[in-house]
Amino acid sequence: MTEISDTFRIPIIKLHDKLIVSIQMALSDRLVMQLKDDITTRIERVNITGLIIDVSGIDVMDSYISRALRDMGLIARLMGVRTVISGLDPMIAMTLVEMGLDLKGVSAALNLETAIELLDRKPAKTRGKGAAA
Amino acid sequence: MSDTRQQILEILGGHMSAILARSVLSLSISWSKVDPNRLRPGDDNRLLAELEKGCRLYVRDDTLRQTCMEQMQTLLTINGHTLPPPEEPPRLTRVPVLGESDIVDARGIGRLVCNKLGFSGAMQIKVATAISELARNIVQYADKGEITITTLNGNRRGIEVVARDEGPGIADISLVMSDRYNSRTGMGIGLKGTRNLMDEFDLKSTPGKGTEIRVRKYMD
Ligand SMILES: Nc1ncnc2c1ncn2[C@@H]1O[C@H](COP(=O)(O)OP(=O)(O)O)[C@@H](O)[C@H]1O
Ligand SMILES: [Mg+2]
């Protein structure tokens, strides 16, 4: 197992009008919480319309992690930003379904590329308007 | 139990001198590294192959030699099968769960064990996810505890995970396992989800004493 230092943060990259987060490790609860905070502050600070969370490197998705991802999507939506989860391993998706979990409210894409296409295709809602719907 | 060594000697002795019989047997034992009195599956054929080499030297008549070999084969088959099949000792891994970071370790170790056992990728993930839920509950509700991961080598190969703690316990088990349970701390789906992912699920809890959850997943 890879040791991750106590201060490590998952990087959030801004690309044009999007924020991209790529999770390439086993997520500890600390990392999940930190990521949620970081995403929220970044959305607040920079002007973006879409958030992509690539989970292709995640080890498992239990109820805590999937809830946190759903929350991130919800928070982003309330701030007028659409979220796409990309790269979810089919075996992890299967496990989620068997557990009775789902990522309600967030769209999914096969990979990063299709996630970008998805966000570019559908125009995002204007920030602040009708976001709570 | 009868002495297989002695019985082989008697059969060989019917076809050659006692001294030759003894040396054929002892050489066959040392070459095959098989103890006739402690036969494991597959041993009988290795020992028989060596015995046949000896018999080829001292029992020149083909028909007689064949009879001799058949007698020994029958003997080894009968005596070999009166022993229980050898059971590999179950391998056990203990993971102390003392804090949040142990959750990642526990599920990683669980996945590794499943991988070693030859579990499919999907099954590895299911077991790891279940361990993650159980370990998190320990941290959240009992502060600390332990997860043990045991390889099952019996007639059904698989893995057993036991999560144990001496926390507050669960007062109403049927409530937290029911669909109407609404958790204030989480999604309320950790235990139910774990039950769905695994083949066996057993929850024992005594309020004020602690909780023990035992789950199993089989390979087939
Ligand atoms: N090890 C434990 N010790 C005490 N209570 C527990 C333990 N594990 C679970 N519980 C109780 O059972 C409930 C259901 O657990 P779970 O299905 O994992 O949902 P969640 O953790 O999301 O609430 C918890 O809310 C908690 O009250
Ligand atoms: Mg839980």
C-alpha cells in the first residue's frame, strides 16, 4: 500500500471553464473531507461551469465515499456548477448497486474525455439562477 | 491403525526374500519421500512408482509383478483414504482498527488476501467494500476494535472477515438492519450493504459490551 502523508491533498486542476479532480489512490476519510472542502472553496473563488471528478484510480467506493461524492455534486449544483463523475470501474459500479447505493444527482461519463464533451454539449445553468431546483 | 509399512513388507515378501523386501521398501520411501504410515493424497502414486522400480529388478515375471503391484496399490488406496484429507491451517490476518487511516489498510489487506486466493476482481472489490464499512463503523461508533481476515480452506474456499469491538453495542439490531432505518451519522446502508455483498452475515451485539460481525464470501 502506498503511504500518503498527512498533509497530502488531492490536486484540483482548472482547465478553461472547468475544474478537474483526478482521484488516483485509495481514499481515506481525511482525504475525502479535505477534497469536499477544497472543491467548495475553489468553486467559490474561480469562475467555472463544470466539475469533473475522475474516479478511475479509486480502490473502492463504500457508503461514506459515495455519499461524499454525491454531496460534492450537490454543493456544486447549488453553486451553479454541473458535476460529472468519470471513469467509474464497472466492478465498483456493480458493487454500489448491490449495496443499494447510487450517485443520485450526478451525471456519469466513461472517461475524462467524454466527461468534457458531456459538459460542453449541455449548456450549464447560469450561476446563481435556479440552481436550487 | 494397522502399520502400512509392515503390510507392504508382507506383500513384497511374498515375491522376494525378506531382506530384499526391506531394502526395496526403504529405498522407495527415501526416493519418494513418502511415509507409508502418513499418506496424503498423491503420495500413493509416488511411492508406488518407486516400489515398481524395485520390483522390476527382483520380480522378473510380468504377471507376478503385476499382481504384486496391484496388491500394494489396493493397500495404499484403502489406508490412504482412511486418513482425513490434509487441511492447510487457516491463515489469519489481524488488523487493529484504531483510527480513520486503518480503514484504508484493512480493506487493502482484505483485497490482497482475496487476490492471493484467486477471487475475481469483482469479488475482491466486494469484500474490500464490506471491510471498509465494518472498519468505519468501528471507528465511528466504538472508537477502536479489530478486524481479522481468515482464509477458509475447507471444502468451500473463501474468506471470513470478523469485525470486533468493545464499544456501546447495537441496542436494536432489527431496526438498523431494516429498510426504514434512517441513520443520523451516515447513509444507514453500511450493514445492509455488507449483508448484500457477502454470502454469510452474522451480527452479535450486546449493549454496553460490544459488537461482533462475522461475514463470509465464498469463491464459488
Ligand atoms: N460497531 C458498532 N458499534 C455500535 N453501533 C454500531 C456499530 N456498527 C453500526 N452501529 C449502529 O448501526 C447503525 C447502522 O450502521 P450502518 O448500516 O453502517 O449505517 P451508518 O453507519 O451509515 O449509520 C449505525 O447508525 C450505528 O447506530
Ligand atoms: Mg456505517
